[in-house]
Amino acid sequence: GAVVSQHPSWVICKSGTSVKIECRSLDFQATTMFWYRQFPKQSLMLMATSNEGSKATYEQGVEKDKFLINHASLTLSTLTVTSAHPEDSSFYICSARDPGKGSYNEQFFGPGTRLTVL
Amino acid sequence: KQEVTQIPAALSVPEGENLVLNCSFTDSAIYNLQWFRQDPGKGLTSLLLIQSSQREQTSGRLNASLDKSSGRSTLYIAASQPGDSATYLCAVISSNTGKLIFGQGTTLQVKP
């Protein structure tokens, strides 16, 4: 149990286009989902926290108009990178949390999405 | 502000050696501490999770300890194998913010 999937696993796009990444909890309902970004040879940095049915909370320095997050259901959150530029190229990883699953506050991670903007 | 530091940044050992990875955190107000493994270009694999009230957790050849008062954790890998080569990440959940804060990771290479 506690499986989280992401789609697509990798995407290449042209500068200026928008890209949507999906994060799904497959066998549990995720009241909270998180989006992280990881640049090469660096650690994961939290971008935003989203709770089902409410607006996402963004970390300092993350542009909410550029990284649109929607958590419309208890099993799906989407991250849309709008007007992507080469500097947005990164590894995006989502995680999901259900208070009734695993240890308290434990997050379950998706496999990540590699975004390359040309 | 919680900060997580991992030492060393990189480590290369011959196969069969026992090794210790270190993690330290600045704020002892944590819910738990977790060790992850990340292979190149891949997502995270959770290895061990230690609750704040616990001192250690074991899984196979892995043993993780937690000393919350001193802000330290160690991951002990016994009888290392080439397949253990990966980046190991330490992360804590802050009880103040509920957020998971990651260290920079230790990249381990086990040579046959």
C-alpha cells in the first residue's frame, strides 16, 4: 500500500510552453500533497503544500502564478509549469500524506518527473 | 529555521566494509526522522523512519539511530555491497511546521 504515481515520467518542451504534471495516490486518499523540486546534485526543496479543495501554500521564492497547483480530489494533484523556461528544467517530485496511513505525518513519494525545457 | 546537514558529501568504500553516514539537524522539535535512498535520475525509496520517541530502527543490513537531544542521526550499513551505491538522504519533519526538510545527501560508491 501507499503507492504514489506521477505522469509523465519525463517531458521535453519548448521554451514558452506550459507543462502539466500529475501526481496520484493509487491506494489511499491523500488529504495533503507536496511538490518538491530537485536540481542536479542538489537535495529536494519543497515548493508548495496543497490540501484537497483549497488553495496551495507556496514556499518563499516560489512563484504561484508560474507553478499552478490544483488538488481537486483526494487522489490527484497537478502541477502546471506555465511559460516554461530553460531554468525551470529540473526533477519534480510529489508526495502524498494521509493521517491514517503509515506513521504520523509520513509522506509517500512519487517516482518523479524530469522536465527539460529547450 | 530547521537545517539538516549530512556528512560526508561523498564516500567511496570497498565492498564488504561497514560504514556510517551522519546526519545532523539544528532544531530538536521534530516528529520523526527518515532516511531515503535515491538512485541516479530516480525517485526516493524510504529506508527507515524513526519516530521522535524512538532511538533506532533496523531493516536488514541497515540500522538508523536517533539522538534528538543532540540533533544527530546515523545510518549504519553493514557489509556494504555494490548495489548499495546511491545517494542517501536524511530528512526530518519539523513539529513546528509539519514540513519535511532534507539534507544535501551523501553519495555512496561501493567498489567491487
